[in-house]
Amino acid sequence: MAGTKEIRNKIRSVRSTQKITKAMEKVAASKLRRTNQRMEAARPYADKIRSVIGRLYRATPDYQHPFLVKRDTVNRVGFIVITSDRGLCGGLNVNLFRQLIPELRHWQDQGAAIDLCLLGAKGVQYFRRLNINVVAATTHMSEDPRVVDLIGAVSVMLNGFSEGHIDRLFLVHNEFLNTMSQKPAIKMLLPVDPPDQDQLQGRWDYIYEPGAAQLLDGVLKRYMETQVYRAVVENVACEMAAKMVAMKAATDNAGNLIDSLQLQYNKARQAAITQEIAEIVGGAAAV
């Protein structure tokens, strides 16, 4: 059994770690509230702009924007992968990679090449070890990302699709279900599937100036940026929720370990006292 001094040092060390994890849990909880507000604020705009695209698309049936053209042959597939910049968030990134890798293999088995756009340091670290073409990357976007921080990397993939180098573009990120649950999601970003006519019935139309086709060009690009931004904000909310849960579990585990070490310390201390008493009694009997 370890000595009392060694056990005391372990208790002191674990208690210091427990204070750190407790503080990190509170910080994550505070940031989660702010990221949730940003996530909720981004959703209505992203949903409404898709409805506008449907209106513009119906107003210009003869105009085929590259983002709306679905190609029959798929030679190259792009993925915009959103991960966290930091760790200590449980299996958030690992679960995302576990779902993404089979999808990449599926397209490779069909003979398609893969291009990746990585948003987040953890994704860059992970795919650096794999033989997959990374065409763009952005890291350290902070807990309050801005659209301007994403445009550079995302534009590489959008231009690739417009020029015909990429035939499908997917968006990969974590979906926020609730504080205790986050789910990896892989969604097709391009080509865009506009809302059907049934979803637009019963609503008034617009007067377009200078014209629906010109507006569709700008709105479609803004829609792509909005979808990626919304996914990044949602992924940040998932990161904060996962980090809060992970730090709470670490704090609880540290408390259990302290209780176990305290029991060991009491036993070791009692054994030392018993041994001293036995030595005193033995010495007195010898005299």
C-alpha cells in the first residue's frame, strides 16, 4: 500500500485537476448560451433565402444556373467538413469522422475523386495523415465565426462546381439536437434542389428588378455562404455542449477518485497508527 504522503500528493493533484475541469464546464455552459442564440438567429434567414431561390427559379424556367444543374456522371465529389479547433469535447469529432470515412470510400469505390475543404483544426490534423486531396482549409475561427472568415475556403469549392471540376458538393457537420445529444450529418449542398411548387403555393410573388436571372446569381451564392455559416455556428454550439458534458463527467470522475484516494489514505493512516501502538506495546512487554 502507498504511503500517506504519496496518497496526499495524489489527492492534491486530482483536486487541482477537478477545479480546472469545473471551471471549464462553467465556461462552456456560458458560451453555449451565446452560441445557441446565434444558431437560432441564423436559421430563419437560411430558411427564407431558400424560399426566395424557389421564387426566382420559377420566374426564370429557361435560365440554368450552374448551381442548379444536376450532372448524370459523377467524376469528382467535394466535401466541406466542419470540425472544432480544440479538443476536450468528447467524441464529437471522432463520431463525425466515423460517419464521413465510409461515405468517402463509397464514392472512391465508384471511381470518383475526392476534394476536401476543411473548416477546423481537428479536421486538418486528421486528414493530414490520409491520402485525400485537401484543396482548402481554414482554422481558428473562434466561438463567434464570421462569414468573411469562411468565404475564401468555401469559394474554392463553389468555383470548382461552377467550372465543372466538381460534380457533387456535400456539407459535413454536427447537428445540435439538445445539450446532451449531437448528431453527425452529411447533406448535399450542390446542386441545389429548389422548393417544389406545392411549397410555394398560396404566397404572393415579387417584382424583380433588374431581372430574376441576375438576382438568382447573387442569391444562390449568398445562399451557399449562409448554409455553410449556419452549419459552422451549429457546430460551435455542438462543441460547447459536448465540452460542457465532457468536463462535467471529468469533474465527477475526479470526485470519485478523490473519495477512493481518501479511503486509501484513511486505511494507510490507520495501519500506521496500529503499527505504532503494536510497537509500543511490544516494547513495553519486553521491558
